[in-house]
Amino acid sequence: MDNAKELSPAEVSGLGKRLETLKVELQQTLSVRAQHARPVDLDAPIGRLSRMDAMQRQAMAQANLRSSAIRLEQVEGALIAIENDSYGDCRLCDEPIGFLRLSARPEAPFCLECQRSRS
């Protein structure tokens, strides 16, 4: 839909390597964030404001954890699409996504136009 051309094999290969690196980074990030998202000990002998601050940090860590998990799923989906020779095609309109968009976000499942329509 956005007049993007299909990816060349070299472009797919380069983006595939970036996806593999991103997958490892996200797995490491998830491991660290999971530690920060543990429940707050409500019986700990700390003040009310400190406890509220700890609960707020925990909520933010849980939100970041969910966001990273979703992105990891998208990365893994993109790697499967490379194996299936469907990487770079929009999942809604089946048109090419385009190298510039995939360079910015290699796990993107939709072209810009379809992404805008989903927002």
C-alpha cells in the first residue's frame, strides 16, 4: 500500500542478523526486568511513602516487562517469517513493508498505512 519494493536477499539477511541480536538483548532484558517486577513485601518494616514508591516502581517494571515480552514475540514472529519466506510482507494487506520501516523496527508486522489504521 505504501509503494515499497520487496526486500532483496541481502536486506533480508542483514535484517535477520539484527533480529537475532535483538532477540538475545530482549531475552536478557526480560530476565533483569523480571527481578524488578517481583511483588513488594507488604510486611517489610518501611514507611508508607517508601512502600508506595516501591509499589509504583514495581508497576512500572511490570509494564516494561509486558512491553518487552510483546516485542520479543514480534521478533520471534519475524524470524519465523524469514524462515517461511514471508518476511517483509504486511500481515494485513500482503504488500511489502519496505526496507526503511524494517530498518527502524525490523520486527514490524505491518506497513505504515496498515499500522496507522490499527492505531
